[in-house]
Amino acid sequence: MERARGRKAGIWRGKRPIASEMTKAPSGPFESAEILPLDADSRRAMQIAADHAIAYRARLADQPAKPHMRPAEMADRFEHSLPETGEEAHSVIEQLVHDAADGIHPHTSPRFFGYVCGGSMPVGAAADFLVTAWGQNAASSWESPSVALIEQTVCRWSLDLLRLPAACGVGIVSGATVANTQCIIAARDALLARQGWPVEENGLFGAPEIPVLIGADAHSAPMASLRYAGLGVGRAKRLETDDQGRIRLDALEAALAECAHPPLVILQAGQINTGAFDPFAQAIPMIQQTGGWAHVDGAFGLWVHAVPELQDRLSGVNAADSWAVDLHKWLNAPYDAGLCIVRDRAALLRAMTARGAYLPELGETWEPSDSTLELSRRARGVPSYAILKHLGASGVRAMISRHCALASYLAETLSAKPGFEILNEVVSNQVAIACESDEITSQVLQRVQENGKVYPSHGVWRGRQIIRVSVIKHATDRADIDLLIAEILAAHRETA
């Protein structure tokens, strides 16, 4: 083989090179004559990264739940020019860990209660190592058979767990923002098709109107999705909500009566401050009777539907036309992973597929890229497969139930203490805590965060500052909640 002159025997014959086959280190790291599939330096870099990752996760319980430094304090570690000459791989990894360590916020800590961030379960993180090492482009079942089958299984298992129709179309995406966007695009196309407008050919210029209705307390993600789908935020009619952020049925009924065309209505499973659920059992039939499309933003709250004893809180949610849900929230998959779910699989495929003449024709074979906006992406469904198989259906349900029970315990304990008020009905994992005044609430939160033993986040609910707690980490237990309570009470005493 002419190309193999000057190289070690076996490298061009498909054999795996080992350390004994290595020549001496090149004078520069990118001399082509010395690049091997896995040289000693690369092997060492991968091992160092794995060792550091394991050590980081092992000491989480003993570390502060906040970063040691904020951006301004450590900017000089990274704000330098690109070196002209490269470095050895293992040195790059060692320096990266050293430089970044002080600014890593322990989102995976069982005592991190800020926002709604999942804990990246270790078995999922381990599977994610493999995803990166395998380096698969997960778009094609022909080019990456195992990944396609694994992800198809994740979709099937998730539909079963979430108690949604088995025939739904599902796309594994980066998270609820993209999942909402894809669902809204599928809804847009289907609603226009019902009015005889082929949007894939004609675009949106001159298209019939699509009224959009959404609750006044909806998350920003579906609002952004309306922009991405070309429907416009300003055109969306914000519907009045109750004291928990749920759409009022009388407001929905009145808005539907004013729609001259079949509307897109965006409902919510899990209000970000209260965890509340819209009245699906009454709202969805009202929407569908008009020929409209009912979409549910269920980023974290839809997982409650997986628990038999809790599913009545979302009664009727499985009758919707589409749903968005995260895997990296309540399933605790590594970032980033979510599901776009559409009842009519054909509607999802028509809206998403980007098949070109150069792609292999595979007939009816399930293709990952046919259900997502991305033609090239990592195999992000593999960690969720590992987590689902590790926990089993009963394990997933038990985790969700435990988190909801811990949230209720937190609310009951603090509400019995002088100076504290719980502003929400605790129906899932969210707790909205307020003190005597906004000033005291903010000061208590600041003290708790600065102390760093636990980390809740801020919020505003019905015009009041709140300490917002999300109980969602796979490892969070009663002791972590007791520590959170103790830290809030201590901060309150210091403030008062």
C-alpha cells in the first residue's frame, strides 16, 4: 500500500494501534505522519478526563452548592490569544480542569434547588462518555444502526411511561425549547393544511390566519417558539389565569368564540413557579371542537403523569395534539435531551423531514432525522436509555413520587414557622416561599446562596419576591431538605 510507506505495519490494515506501536513523540502534535486513532497522549487525556469526572461527582455531597468564583474573577484564565503552537492532549485536559474548576456550578448536587435542573444521573453520564467516544452522527439508522434502535426504544418507553398514545411521532431534541418549537411548527403546518394552504411550498406570506392562545403565566420557551415558527409573539392572545397560574376556562371559552380560524392553544403542565397544571380535561375538548390544536408545554411537569397515584392532577392531558418534555429535567439525563411528541406522526414527519437525494432510501424504516430539525446531531438519546434501563418504570415513578413528597414536606414545615408563607398549592416539585416582605425574602435568599450549603433560586410570583425551590435531583433526600430548611430559618433569624 503506497500510502502506508513509513508507517507502522498494521495501522492501515484496520488493526487497532497500541502503545508499543507508537513511534517517538512528534515535534508538533499535528504532524500527519504520527497521528494514530488513539496514541498514548490521547489515551492518557481520555483517562485523565474520566478520573477527574469521577472525582468531581464523588465529592459533590461535601462541596458547596455554588461556584467558588463568578465570571469576572476568573476571566483572565481564558481571555488569552490562541497559541500558535499546540500542546499535548493530556496537558490540555489537566489545565482545562484546573482553570475551570472554580467556576463550575454544582448543578448536579443533591442540594442544588435552583431552577429546574436535573442531576445528570451517573449511569447517564457514563453512557454519555460512550456517546462522545463513539462519535456517531445520529441522523441515519443506516449509518448508525445501534443508536437509531436505542433512540427508538427511548421514544417507545417514554410514551409508555408518560401514558401517551403509542402511535405518536417522537423526536429526540436538545430540550423543551426546541421540542416546543417543533410541535408548534407541526401544528402550524397542520392547521394551514386544513385550510388548504401547503405551507411547505407557499411559505407564510399570504397564508390564512392562525389564532394563537396562551396562558398569561406561560414559560418563555413556547413564546420563543412562536417567534421561531414565524407566528409572532405579539399576535398571541394572553389568557387570564388563576392564582396558581392555570388558564381560566371562562377566559379560554371566550377567546375561542372569537377565533375566526382554527386556533393553536398552548397549555402548560408545570408552571415554573407553582408547578400547577392547566385544566386539561375541560380545555382540550373545547379547543378540539373548534378544529384547533392543543399543545402542552410539559417540560418537567408532564412526568407527573407517569405516576398512577398522581396522574389525576393532569387528568385529560393525554388527549392533546402534541407535547414537549425534557429528559434532562425529571429523568435526570445529562444535558441536553428532550422529546417532541406529536399525536399524528405523519404531521411531525411532514414538518421536520429534510430528506435529500443523497440520503439513502430506507422505505418505512424509522429515521431519527425525520422527526427533528437537525440533520446532524450527537446520539443524545443513549444516556436516557441507560437511565431508563437502570431505574426501570417503577424506579422512575418512585423518584418522581419522592420528589413531590419532599416538596410537600418542605412547604408544610416552613409554613408552620413564623414569618413564612407558601404562595402555591404544592402539586408537584415546586415550592414558592415568601417572607414578611420582599426585602426580607431577598435578603434571606442572598444569605442562603452566599453560605453555599444549599442553593435555591429567586423568582417573582404575583408581584412578590419568592425563594423558589425545585426538588428534582435524583439523589436529593430528606436530609437535604432538612438542611435547606435549617439554612432558610438561620438566614431569616439573621435578617430579622
